[in-house]
Amino acid sequence: MVTIIDIAKAAGVSKSTVSRVLSGNGSCKKETKEKVLKVAKELNYKPNRLARAMVTKKSGIIGVIIYRKHMPIIAHPFYGPILDAIVTETKKAGYSILILADDEVTGEASIELLEHQIDGAILLSRVPEQLITIFQEQNIPFVLVNNTNMVKNSNYIVNDDYLGAYDAAMHLLSKHYTKIAYISGPLEHRSYRLRWEGFQAALSAKGYEIKHYHRAIGDSKMETGMEYAYKFMQLEERPDAIFASNDMMAIGAMQTIHFMGMKIPDDVALMGFDDIEFAKLTFPALTTVRVDKKKMGGLAVSKLFALLNGEDFGMKKTILPSEVIVRKST
């Protein structure tokens, strides 16, 4: 088993220098750091986590809690890429990661993380304030990602859902669609609420509105889009465009429209939100609003490590910009 003594001998530096480089604590010349890291890689050095924990008083483990409802979360088209980025960046920093999915939004997941003596946590999606309080009381640093509520004095990363939906509405209006139907996810979720508000604001600015019979609120899954697209397209006043506040609902709506023998966008245009991987593979390819999911995950790790190192990361609130991605469905 390779030790820091072996690395020190091979690199021609002291043990303390190797320790500083590998732990990230203290400073040394750039050339020395690069040499030590190169030698460590060549010798296939694997840090002894128990020994490091005894010295640093840290476990080297980062915890992740995500609320899961509809499907295995690793396969989730929105949260999967976020988790992938978190795992990648955490591994680069030499940390282990423990991911727990909590489908009841209880405190059990947080208690389990505390039992593993995690150094910090990343909390995704629908995490209630009472669960977050547990981490605050234990003085464990945490970062919120796409959370449904914004807790005071906490670091969080969200997408600009309001402006993204505003721009989505403006895109549809620019294509001369005026009878627009809207399929929303649950409005108690911050993202869906802001998307609804932004979309309405854009229509109002241009003198339009969504008719009550052209609006539906349901669960944020494919079946919701299938159900309401069928209802909309049976109306006497059919919409000329449908906006779904996530891509999964939009893809569900697309299936129904095809089943009914209609063409997109000839009979009705269709637009989603999130730009999941499947969006560009549909027929026709789905116009949507891009959320930079990998950046959300990577930035969450950067923020958390800054907190762990006692650094001043700057703004506690980070809002990432959205971008309309125009494809064939509009």
C-alpha cells in the first residue's frame, strides 16, 4: 500500500509537503504541488480515509438527499444529470458521496446521514424546512438545489423559472400562436409556480390571456400531459399551441396528439420546459426551455466545499439563466 512517505521520497519533498498538497490545507509552490500530484497518480496512491479523518476530524463523506416520488431518481430525466455532476465533482475532490432518496419527505434520511458523520450535505427538490433545521442545529453545512422553499440564511441554487417561462410565452406569440393552453405541475412547487407567473406576465404584456378551459394543473409526469392534451383537443375552441411546464408532460401530450391523428405543429404547436435529453429525440423535436442541470450540480459542490473550507462564497442565492431552445414542434 502506497503511503505519503513513498510519495515524499519519489517526489523529493518532505512528508508535510505531501500532506499539505493531498489534504488541500496550507500552501506550497505550484510546481511542487503539480509534482506531488503527478507522483501520487503514478504510484496509484489511495488515501486512507480513516487516517485522514483522525487528522482532519472530517469523514470525507458528502451526503445528498433528494425527494423522490414517481420513479427511481437516478433515472430521472431532470435530477439524474444534476446528481451525475454532483458525483463527478465530489469524486474529483477526493470525497465519497452518500445519496438517499426520501419519498415521504420525512426526517429519516437526514438522521441516517448524520449517523454517517457527513461533512456536509446537498439537498435537492422538495425538502421541507423542518428537515433542514436538523442540519442547522448540528452545524452541518448544506446547499439547497431547486428547493420548493427558500430557507433564510442558506445557500441555494435555482433556475430562473420566471424569466424562462416569460421567454417561452414570447416565443409562442412571436410565431402567432394566441390560443395557448397551459399544463402545469403542482403550484406548491416553487419552479412550477414561477413558471406559471412568468408565462402569464408575458401574455398579459401583449394583451392576451389563457382561458380557464385552456388551463390544467396536475402531477408533473407524462400521464398528466397525455390526459390534458386529450381534453384540450376535444374542446370546441381548440388551442393552437400547448405549453407544458416540464418536458415529460409535453412528451405525454405529444403522444396523445399523435394518437388522435393530428400533426405537430400543423394542427397544434407544442412546447416544454427543462430540455431533458429526450426532448431532442422526439418527433418532431421538442421546443423547450433549457435548464443547465450539470451546472446546477457542479455549482452545488463548489458552494458546499467553499462552506467546508470556511470561505466567503459571496451571494447565498444563485439564479442560473434559462434559454429557449427552438426545435420543430413550434
